[in-house]
Amino acid sequence: ATMPPLLAAIANAGRHGVLVKSAVVMERLGTITRVAFDKTGTLTRGTPELAEIRSVSDDYDTDETLRLAATAEHPSEHPLARAIVRAARDRGLQLPLVDDFTARPGRGVTACAEGRSIEVCSPSALAEPCAADTAAANAIVEFHARGQTVVVILIDARPAGVAAIRDQPRRDAAVAVSACEAVTGTAPVVLTGDSAVTARQLAAQVGITDVRAGLLPDDKVGAVHELQTAGADVAVVGDGINDAPALAVADVGIAMGGAGSDLTLQTADAVVIGDELTSVPTILDLARRARRIVI
Ligand code: ADP
Ligand code: MG
């Protein structure tokens, strides 16, 4: 017996490394006209490296700043957190346990250790007095200009250091982007919580010019609604907890399985199990073909 086209397409998607959760999803994949990619961990490899950490306070040298930053980041599954923890381990720094930990998706983390409060966050999440710190502000501008992701380390609510994190595009990101454009007939978009300067440099490397940066998780939802209001059927591709709300409102939410968070994998309609971003255009194309057979 021959399989119905949608089931055959689901089996075929599986062979291309994508778990499509239902026939309805398979059908919707065939009508997608716009693809929105998250940046960190989706267009990039998700294994970023600490490029530089600079002390901006007389009270904490770079190693002490890195040790405390890594302590606060230790419970986090964010790719930036893993880069900071790895760098601390590489320098042989011992990390104490944290008493308290809160992740704020799209912003950073806060924790307590050794009786001090530690915060590692995006420059855009800084409160006024911290943002006014000259040494921190100079480092932020300098690191952004290099196209690197910047996080600020606050100890007891004062800037102690600024870190620059280098992230490489996935090997197949540019190919995946142009293939999505070929299949849908529209240019893909980047939705990111990172700064505009950094995001534009990465986007340019993979062939995307439409960049929406500095977005908190709910802003990503707003961006998806905007594309939908403009008439597009939108697929969102993401990996982090910060992407879960956008995946939920997308016509199809696609999670990168590799290092994706549990919540993201559950929320998504489809999961890229293999580590290839080109699986995304491949299944969009496959879904379109299946649709033509069904209709
Ligand atoms: P993206 O949308 O590119 O995947 P996120 O929304 O996860 O990025 O993060 C946006 C910004 O928030 C990061 O560039 C970083 O500055 C900050 N951030 C988020 N999570 C963390 C974390 N665990 N540690 C430090 N900074 C973080
Ligand atoms: Mg991400």
C-alpha cells in the first residue's frame, strides 16, 4: 500500500533530520512564505567563545570578574553562559556554589554567591547609573564594533567587567538562508535579542539584510505578528527559551534540537534533530511538493 502524501512527507522529513510533530504541521509547512531565524544558536553554531574580558573596576581584576560571572552563569543553559563557564575552567578558576539563581530570558542572569549579588546581562538591560559608567560604556562600544556579543558583569549592582563573546555562523547558514529564499520567494529575517551592530555583522555574513535586534522574548512575538499582519505565513526557527513565545505564535515553530532548551523543543511544531540548518529549506520544499499532490 502507498502512504498518504502527508505521511510520506513526514517520513521523508525524518530522513532529512527533522521531526515534524503532526500531519497538520506538515501541511502548514507547505504554505510558509517567510522564514524568521533567531541568531544565537540558530544562525550561529551555539558554541561561542570568550574573546576578551575586561575589568572596569579597581575592586575586581579580570580573573575575579570571570570567576564570579561563571559562578552566576553555571546553572544557565544559554550558549553565552556556557562560553563564560568554559573560559573560567580553562583558566583553572574554582567556582563556588550559587545560593540563588534567576534567568531572565533575553536579558541575562542574576545570582548570589559568597555573600555578593552577581548579574551578567545584556548592555541594553543595564539600569541608568550602570549604563553611565564610562569605562564600561567604552568597552561596550569597542566590543560591539568588532561584531562580538557583549555582556556586562555587575557585582553588588556595580559594573565590574565587560566581556566580548565571539560566535561563528554555522557552516551551512548562508546556504540555508539562500535556499529558504529560493523556496519561499522572500528574504529571511533575523530576530535577535543581541545588539543591532553585532547582529547586522553576523546577518551580513549569512546573506540577511532584514535584522530586528534588541528584542526581548515578547518583542519577538510582536515581530512575528507584524510579518503575519503583512500577509505572510511565518516559520520561526530558534533554539532558546527566549524563542519559545515566538515559536508558539508562528504558523510553524521550528526548534534546533542540538542544544535547544526543553521548553523550546516542547513548544515547537517541528524539531531539527540533525545539526543542519539546511534541513529547514529542505522540508519547506518537501512540504510544498506534498501539498501539490494532496490538492
Ligand atoms: P538571541 O535572540 O540572539 O538568541 P538572547 O535573546 O538569548 O539572544 O539574548 C539576548 C541578549 O541577552 C544576549 O546578547 C545577552 O546580551 C543577554 N543574555 C541572555 N541570556 C544571557 C545569559 N545567560 N548570560 C548573559 N547574557 C545573556
Ligand atoms: Mg538563540
